[in-house]
Amino acid sequence: MTHKGIILKLYKKGYQTPDIARMTSHTEEACDRYIKAYKKVEKLSRTMNNEEIAHILGMGKSLVEEYIRILNEEK
């Protein structure tokens, strides 16, 4: 699992950013970036395809697909 996946798994379990940062040896800023991007992708994925999401958010399609995989892990 990637750092991003670990951080988001902890976030989905209800951990707060300072705790996630400490547990993963990342900065709070990095954790918050992953979480904010995840939330945006999650919201847009309800009505858009991956290419549209990538374009709107200025992300690469592969990054969007990674967030979607993480999102689908919880289902």
C-alpha cells in the first residue's frame, strides 16, 4: 500500500491529521493535501468520469485512478 493509501485509511478510520502525520512520518501539510484531494475526487466521482475529474482538478489521470481505487476499497 502506498503512503497515500495508508494516510487515507487512517483518515477514514477517524484519526486526526496530527496523529496521522505522526504515525506515518509525514508532515501535517502532506497529510492534509492527500485528504483534501481525496475528498474532491470522491465528490466529483459521483457525477464525472476519471478524465473529467483529472481535467477539473488539474491532476494526472493515473492519480485520479489511484484515489478512485482507494475510494472503492471501502465499498
